[in-house]
Amino acid sequence: MRWLLVTTLGACSFSGGAPVAIDAAPGIDTTILVDAPPPIDAPPGVTCYGSSWWQVCPTSPIPSGMLMVGATIDTDGVGCAVLAGPNATTVCAIASESIKVAGLTAVTGSRPLVLLATTGVLQIAGGGTIDVASHRNGLRGAGSDDPACTAGTAAATAGAAGYGGSFGGKGGDGGSSTVVVGGTAGPAATAIAAIRGGCAGSTGLPNTADNSGHGGGGVVLISTSEAKIDGKINASGSGANGGNAVNGGGGGGGSGGLIVIDAPLFSGGGGARIFANGGGGSEGEGNDGTNDKAGNFGDDPTENLMQAQGGSQSTATAGNGGNGGYGLALAGANGGFGLAVAALLAGGGGGGGGSVGMFVVHATTKTFGGLASPPAQ
């Protein structure tokens, strides 16, 4: 994953049209991550907020006072502001003069979320969480599994495992079984110029149902004064379910999604956590010498500096799932190899882990003391 820290801010304007160069860890491809398009020409009487491709231009009245964000947000439901400009139909923007998140807010729907504080502070309190993550067998994050994701080469033969989703890094390749080859993950995203979510892994074969993990969702926080993060923002991908048919390959974990913070001041205490980690790949189906056993699932990420583990230890014949990307380990790990000790003891390969997502910070002053995975640079 490439992490970008931009240090200029201006409502209704963009940074210059040239791509922004960024630093990366040694050995990491530094291909351009962010392409800044030309400024948006807002309709007469409309004010635009944000500093690059995440800019939004509300045409509906902005509510006064502080908005206390509720427990759930459906980005396909009511309550989204009417917008003009390129993001008018592709995101759900919720705007107020100031905004506070004090508890858990689970965000789902097909569109990413934008929270906009037009005059005051946008705050996630110490007990507050914006959750746009996808969860195994649970909710999918807002805007997850984006159509712009680059697909890899899917598993094509029984016993082959699925690949992990690629976004801010490359997903892990799926593990093989005997002579079959697992799925191969697509490349990491090399440029991004739209608000979007992360990318799904792929399923292993053969299985009774798709066992891949979903990508994390997308969220943008914009304030004209301060973005104060004392709680959590989670845009992680989900872990995959285990191989569930004879010799079935494990599924690939989903990649992390997108988090953008745009404000003159980006602040927060030491307990704050911001993460868009990859989900763990799952273990393949195997045989314990007596019975066929489904593989264990890959973990969902739960903390920014805790790696989501791939599924393992159901049987010795099945390949283990690859761990998800986190911290400076941008890529998902490859899935393990399924063994074929005897005809009835064959095991499917392990699914690849999902990569990390992307974190973009656009601020003039930064006093944020919490942790991000990986940290913005």
C-alpha cells in the first residue's frame, strides 16, 4: 500500500493537476497513487468542500448545530444530502455544521460514506467508532467490493484456493493442492481518483458456496475546522470461510478499504485507532485420517496493529490460510499447500490473505497521537 499525507487544504479547490509523488517502504512500488483532477466548477450559489477527488458539493440546506450520528447508516437509504458534481450519485454525504460520533456506527450500503462538518468540528469521541468494515458472515462495509477492483486469476480446479483481495497492496495467492494451482491475486492499485471501497477475495474450488471475504468499505471525513479522532475508524476487509466440500480450497480474504481525512487540523489522543487491514484467508478442507473436515475460517481484523490470522489447524492435510496485510506488511500472505498423503487424505489449498487498504490525510496541522495501520506518511 502507498500512504499519502498532503499538507495543503482549500474548500472548492484542488491541488495542482500534476500527480503527487509519495514515499514508500524499501522494495515497495511507488507508482502514483493519487491523481488530482481539475477543480470542480460548482453551480451558482453552491459551496464545495474537500480538496481533491473526494470533494462534495451539497445543494440541499445544511442543518444547523451539531449532528449526533446514530447507530446505523444505510448509504442507500434516506438522509443523504443532495449533491452536485462528479460525486453527486456515487456517495452518500451526511452534512451538518458540526458532527459527533459517540458510540458504534455501523455503515452499510452500496455507496461509500462522506461525513461533512461545514463550520465546526467533526469528532469521533473516545467511545465512538465509524465501522465501514466488512465482517465475515455479517455486514458488508459501505461501498465494498468496488467495480474498479482488478480481478486476479481465479481458482479453476478442485483443491485450488482463492486469492486475497488487492487494493493498497497485493493480495496473497491461493494455495495449491497436489498438482493444481491456486488463484493468483491481481496487482495493487496504482492510482486512485474516486471515493471507493476495497476488493473481495475469490472463492476456492470445489465448495458448496462462495467462501471468499469481502473488501472493506470507504469513508471520507471532511471538516472546515478540525477532524478530532479519539475513537476508531475501521475500514477493514473480512476473513474468508473455510473450504466446505471434499478437497475444497480455502477462500481469499478481502482487502482493506479507503479512509480519507480532510481538515485544516487533524487531531486525536493516544487511544485513537484508524485501520484498513486485510482479512485472513481460510484453511482448505482436509481429512483427519477418518473424516473429511471443513477448513477453519480466516479472522476479521479487530485492531490496527493486530494481523488477521489465516484459518489453520483443522487438519494436517489442508493448506493454511494466508494472514491479512497490516501495518507495514502491505500485502496479504499466500495460502499454504494442501497435502495428498493418500487418495482419501487429500486437502485443499489455503486461501490468500487480503491486502491493506488506503489511508489519505489532507491537513495543514497534524497533532494526531493515535495509531494508524499503516501510519500515514
